[in-house]
Amino acid sequence: MKLSHLIGAAVAAPAAVCIGRALAARPTAAAHAKIELKNDDRAAAYGQKLAQMVRCETISSRDHMDLSKFDKFHSLLAELFPHVHASCEKHVFDGSLLFKWAGNGEADPIVLMSHQDVVEAGGIWQHEPFSGDIDEDGRVWGRGTVDTKASLFCIFTALEELIESGFVPAGDVYIASSCTEEISGPGAPATVEYLKSQGVKPSLVLDEGGMILESPMAGVKGLYAMVGVVEKGYADVKFTARSNGGHASAPPPKTPVTTLAKACQSIIKHPFKMHITKPAGEMFDTLARHSTFVYKLIFANLWCFKPVLNMICISSGGEMNALLRTTVAFTQMQGSSAPNVIPPEASLVSNIRLNPADNMDAMLAYLNKTVDDDSIEITVLGGMNPSRISTTDCEGWDLVSSAVASTWKGCIVSPYLMVQCSDSRHYGRISDRVYRFSAMDMTAEERAS
């Protein structure tokens, strides 16, 4: 055989394998799934109750927590859901709630989570943020409708109606609702500590996270339920450079600002290494079946096209890039107080989201190596490592999947890596079955809000 023929065969064989794998990634029912909403009397009654919950200004703050607002909210919950309060054991941890609905002992316990606090209502609003207005289409407006009083309402409503019907669960059911989620406060840790002291080992923990999305990734068609099985870590890192200062009329060749600018550019030009973690790999395997042929070719053959995917992520940034690597966003700068004075000290602050394959120590080592400047002090202001990765090969995952499939017909459930942080990360101490899914479908506009 001629050398040219041999080379041609060597190139053609892998190409044929790649194309074959792409063609084998056949679409599933997600491409034809539809969302059907009911705007009936029951939905209207639910909207009225949710609106009342939204009108409670349960704002959490690191500077001052007005627990009287949460006391008012708790009183409203007791009024709206009397059977839950009459039948369940209740605990309060400085405003954070934990209810226990006792089962018959035939199954392991589960925990349903949804925080009650909201962030401050800045910006421009079409409706007043705590008005709880209901428009002609039955939509409830206000701070917390999505994040996450709607989920909390759904959990309480489900238990209220089941208890009223006489239903008894096979295992204990816990409702956990922190009042400090938005400030990464002590509510969830205190709740987990209590559950641990009681020997509670949940077979399922369900908190906010992904939701029903249409076309969740470029080139992908259909409806998907994105269920987070891990959260990225979080760190705020400060870069500080110092000098003798001076007047801007006779500047030295290097100042704290130029030093930091060089460090910033170095980090941007040398991003953290890409990692296709197990959750990301499972997500790509699920979603790629509905993608265009080019994306299908890439995701069905990551062993071959990983460098191509890496280049796409680096150039495009955004959520795809965030799924695959530790990201660095420079968010704050501080220098001289006058335009004609060289500062004796300048600083940059970055917000870093850690890929599950990285940790705080590795992050700091990489930053020091990339900056490579002893005159810059790199300080971690605070943060946490990525959460524990939850298993998808268990009854807990199957319960979530079947519940979604029976509610949104044809919708496909996909694991994914959650780039935001939530209270559920604390529950990794007592369970490896922690899932992050908000049972709602949202448009891109609604998600952006």
C-alpha cells in the first residue's frame, strides 16, 4: 500500500467513527414536548395566596436583619396552610424554618427546600416590587415570585392538600426554609446541623436551581428540565499593588495601576483549564441529541474535539464557558482619589466561580503562578469549595425525573452543573442525593429578571 493511501485511510477511519457517533445520537421526545398552562379557578386561587406571600418584605441583609418582617411572614404561612402547621413538627432557627411531616417508617426521609428571604428591590419595576399585583393573564408580579416564594408556595400547598386528604408519606418529609440564603448566612448550616444531630440521612434533597428550558444550549431544540447535581465554588479575591505614590506630572515607568492592569490581562489571556466533569458530560450527552449536526459531531466525540470546544468556550464566554472551567470576573477597582495623583496603593477585586475539578488552594496557586509578580499581594476575601457531586444512579434521582416527566409530557430531564450558589450545598454533609430544580418553565426574559 502506498504511503499516501495509508495516510488517507488513517484519516478517514477516525472521521467515519466521529460521523457515525454523531448520527447515532438520535433525538428523543423533547423536540415535540409542549407546555400547557391552566388558567382556571384553582390557578386563580393559588395566585392570590402567592401574592400575599410576595407582599411580605422578607429582605435579608448582612448589615441588619429585621426579623419582625419574617415573623409576619410566618404568621401568614400559618394562616394560609393550617393543616401543615397543625400536623407537622416545627422548628425555628433565628427566623429559618424547619417542618417535619412524619411518615409511616417505610422509606427514608426527604427534604424539600425553598428559602423565604429576598434581595433588596432596586432597579426599575413595572409593578411595585412588593405589590403582589396580578395582571389580566394571571401572572403574579413582585420580588421573590421566582426566587423563591413560588417554590415555597408549591411545597406548602402540596403538603397542605395531601394532609387534608388523609395521605401519610412512606418516609418523613421535611420542609426547610432559610431566611439567610441570599446573604449566604447561618440559616441552612444551622438546619443541617440539627438534622445531622437527629441522625437524618435524606434519600432526596430538592432545592431551587434549574428549571424547564426551551433550547437550553446553542443548536439544541426541545424542552428540557435542567436539574443541578453540583454547584460551583465561590471566591472573592483581591489583588493589591503598592508604590511610593507621587505626582502624575513625572510618572515612573511602573505604577500600582499599570502593575494590576498587566496582572488582569495575564489572567484573562490564560484562563483556568477546561474540565468536562461528570455532570457536564452527562448534560452534553443528553442535550447533544437535539443539536445541529456540527454541535452533535463535537459533543458525540469529545475525545476528538475537546480542543475545538475549548476554543469555542474561550472565544464566546457566557454560560457554556462557565460550565467547563473556573471563571474569573473582575468586578471592582480602586486607586487614587485624585486624577493627577499616582496612588500609593491600588486594588482589583475579582469574583471567581470554581469548577468542581478545582478547589480554593489550587485556585490561589494558579493565580500566583499566572500573575508571576511578587509585588502584587493576592488575598482571598472569602469563599467556598465546590459542592459535593450528587449521584444520578439512585431512587432519589428517579423520583425527580418521574415527577417531571408526568407533569411536562415529553420533557427530558438532564443533569447539569449549577454556576450559581444556593443553600443546598450545605446538605452535602448529610446526603449525596441533593438536586437543584425549580418546578417552573420560564422564558429567557423571565430568567433575566
